[in-house]
Amino acid sequence: MSKLTEEIDLRRTFAIVSHPDAGKTTLTEKFLLFGGAIQTAGAVKSNKIKKTATSDFMEIEKQRGISVATSVMGFDYKGLKINILDTPGHKDFAEDTFRTLTAADSVIVVIDVAKGVEEQTEKLVAVCKMRDTPIIVFINKLDRFGKDAFDLLTEIEQKLGISVHPLSWPIGQGEEFQGVYNIYEKGLNLFSADNKQSVSDVVKIADVQSKEVDEIVGTEAADLLREELELVEVVYPQYTNEKYLEGKVSPIFFGSALNNFGIQELLDCFVRIAPKPQPKKCDTRVVSPYDEKFSGFVFKIHANMDPKHRDRIAFVKIVSGKFSRNTNYLHVRHNKKLKFSNPTAFMASKKEVVEDAFAGDIVGLYDSGNFKIGDTLTEGEKFNYSGIPSFSPEQFKYIDNADPMKTKQLNKGIDQLMDEGVAQLFTKVDNNRKIIGTVGQLQYEVIQYRLEHEYNAKCRYESMNIFKACWVTSEDEAQMKDFKLRKLHNMAKDKDGRDVFLADSRYALELAQGKYTEIEFHFTSEF
Ligand code: G4P
């Protein structure tokens, strides 16, 4: 096996996602503790934007600043090189999370046992399903009273549209929580809320029927466990690694991140089954990670908010081959060679300059404005990775120039902020006015603040009433022409000149969809 193949095979790059407060940060930290990447709990600053901070924009930016360091957390575990991609918890930054998922080879979804499947979880899993990303589900907070396990699994299957197969099973809940039975390895993992769980606490049993189980958890709980396990075998389809890797079945684990319970089992199973770096489609072919030649794409751009260092970091997922420092690479969109003297890798909470990185890894490249989200870098071949989707935004405002002397600065600022993926820009067809579309209110503040402080430009917003923006395409030219004419006041162009329909209301959208049957209405930019 070549050195390149050996290195690539060691990489496991994944994201932990959840609805805010389900326990993503706590779980991440426990993984890092197991990996020895940090020594004490609380050592990793949370990338989470606290709910209390939503009205305080600068506080949020401070927290976003922290998230540069925690954007990727690498650690070694059982000889593997593991990269956790962190994602902002705040829903107004959901687009950031969606894009980060394109750089993950697999995903662990954390669900709160009491709250079940929440809104953000649904959206995030929908994005994973678009690419058949393998998903492991971790049901957290078993130390608290929550939903019945079977009910919860049914809810997961229905709301997330995935097939599941439990690989562990809880014994009791809340006050009565005794631990979990590891279906995969036939072991009883007993709960104690002392934060010091280790594998040696797992009692190996030959069979769940054995009397030993009664002695440990009591006859009532043991009988219930046996009954439930029988049902598990009947209800859920056979688990196989192949099906998991195809994104067809999701293994389920139960535990408590805060109490460090069930975490090592999860991590051990993850390293055994999680996918290696995966091939990726570009516009000319499918690129294998083992290709000798380097290629990668930008999935995230982080601006430095410190006025003294106005640089940005472009996060590049390496798709194939080996990336080396101070080597010329082709920036395909600009058809320009670039080299990077300080590429950065991320180890837990610190950054360091690296000489080499391999397919599966993420490198941070300092950028003075060359990159936009989705850009491809190669060793010379001209191709582009597709598939960094934009989602149809949910909030819209006209953006106007508030200082006519600074038009140039304003346009440059808007352009660059859109390249970073802060929001989406549309230009109305009938009056040429610019519209900013976002997923959350916060982005408007971010844009206004940054235009002022980074570009010396001022903007003003004007509210508008739009329900949804969707991209429209059609094979039927005549119908498209008719549609565009009749809906002239609702038509806009996106940044790439594509047609966008701005529906005033759900009713207007449904009406248009019903009437113009030859037109396709797309809710993500990936079509
Ligand atoms: P997030 O990143 O998904 O938003 O969640 P985070 O890990 O920050 O956890 C949210 C809250 O849930 C935290 O409490 C955390 O301590 C708690 N938590 C996480 N795992 C468990 C668990 O297994 N059992 C119980 N009972 N609680 C858990 P907090 O009070 O909001 O924050 P903090 O002050 O503890 O940081």
C-alpha cells in the first residue's frame, strides 16, 4: 500500500449535529477527552451562540471568533486521525451548518431523549439525506426522564425519514436509569453518574437470558429488557455496515454525554464503522480520494473580526491526494495559480501550520479575498466540485445605499459578504433593486455592521413581504416566457444570473405551481 493510501485510510472526518441544547458541545468535548486531545472538561470553548446573546450582536461575533479555533477539531484515537467538524448551533447560522455537512464523510446526530426530534434536526438530516451521508444517532440525556424508546425510534423514523436499528438499548430512564445493554457486543454497561465511565465498567454477559442479568439489574428490569430486545429483533431490519455506509440504516445509541455514559461505546463503534474519505463528483468525473493529484473545495469562509487583522480563513476540504505547503495550486474559477505559505491544520483547540495534509483533512488558508464558497483548487486540472447548495432564504429586505459617496465600497462589500456565504443577493428584474435574503434576522445586523466597519459603507434596509424565493427552470420556453412576463414584479436574478421567483405567500406559490405545470420550482440552488 502506498504511503498516500495509508495516510488517507486513517482519516475519519465527520460532523456532530443537533438542535441547540441537545448536547452536541458536551458530546464533542467527551470525544476529545477520550482522544486525549484535551485534558479537562470545559477546555474547548463552545462554538455555541448562547440564546441569551441573540440581541447582542458583538457578543455573538466574539463567540463566532472563538469558533475559528473550534471549527475543526482533530484528534487521534485508536491509530486513526479523526476530524470533527463543528457547526454553529444558532439557527440563524443554519446555512453555515448545511455547507459544513458537504465536507463531512459521515454524521452523528444528537437527540434529546425528552424533546425527541426537533426542527433543526429535521432540516439537518434532510441535507444529509440529499447525499446519502451515513448517520449514527445518539440519544442523549438518559439520566433524565424522557420518551419511551420505541416511541422515540418511531418518531425518528417518521420525522427524519430514516430507517434505524438500535445497537444499544436503555434499561430504565431518569431516576430509574440503570444503564444500557450493548446489543452489538452483548455487554451490560452500568450507569453511575460520576463522569468517569470507562470500558472496564462494562459487564460482559454471554446472553441476555442469563441469571446474571437479573442479579445485576433486578428481575423486573431484566424481564422487561428481554421482552424489549425480542421486539427490537422483530421490528427493526437487520443491521449491516454496508447498509449504514450507503446511508440506508442508522445505528442508534443511548447514553448521557454529561455523565460520560455510553460515549466510549459510541466512539468505538464509530471508528469501527464510519466511512473513510469518500469520492466526490465534479463537473467532469468522480474524483477518488486516492488520486495522486491534490484537489479540494472551499466550504466555509471565516472573516476575522479583529480590525487589525482583516484577513479571512478559507476552509478547504481535501478531496484527493496530498496538499503541500508553498506549492502552486490552480484556483479554477480565477484560472490562477496560488500558493500558501501558512496552511493551517486544527488540533482540538489549537491551530498549527502544516507541511502536508491528506484527503479527508481540512486545511485553513489565509485569504485576502480570492475565495468564495464552493471554489475548487486542483494541481492543474480544470474541474469544479459542485454541490455546495444554497437554500431558499426565509427573510427578505431591500438593501439601499445610505451614503451615495460610498457606492463602490458598498457594492464591493456586498459582493464579498455574499461570497463568504453570509446571505444571498437577488436583483429585482422590474426595478433593479437589490434584495438580501437570509435564513435569520441576525444576518442583517452582521451585514450592516461589517459593511460599516470593514468597507466603510453604509446601508439601509426596507422591509418587504415575501414568503419564499425559489429558483425556476423549464424546458418549455413559451411557458417560461409567459410566466416571467405575468410575474414580472415577482421575478429576480440571483448572483449567477439565474431566474428566481419571489412568492408573496404560500398560496401564491401553490397557485403558480398548479398553473405552470411545465415549470420546476427549486428550493435549493442544487438542481
Ligand atoms: P448543544 O451544543 O447541542 O447546544 O448542547 P450542550 O452540549 O451545550 O448541552 C446543552 C445543555 O444540556 C447543557 O446544560 C448540558 O450540560 C446539558 N447536557 C448535555 N448532556 C447531558 C446529559 O447527558 N444529561 C443532562 N441531564 N444534561 C446534559 P446547560 O445548563 O444549558 O449548560 P451548561 O451551563 O451546563 O454548559
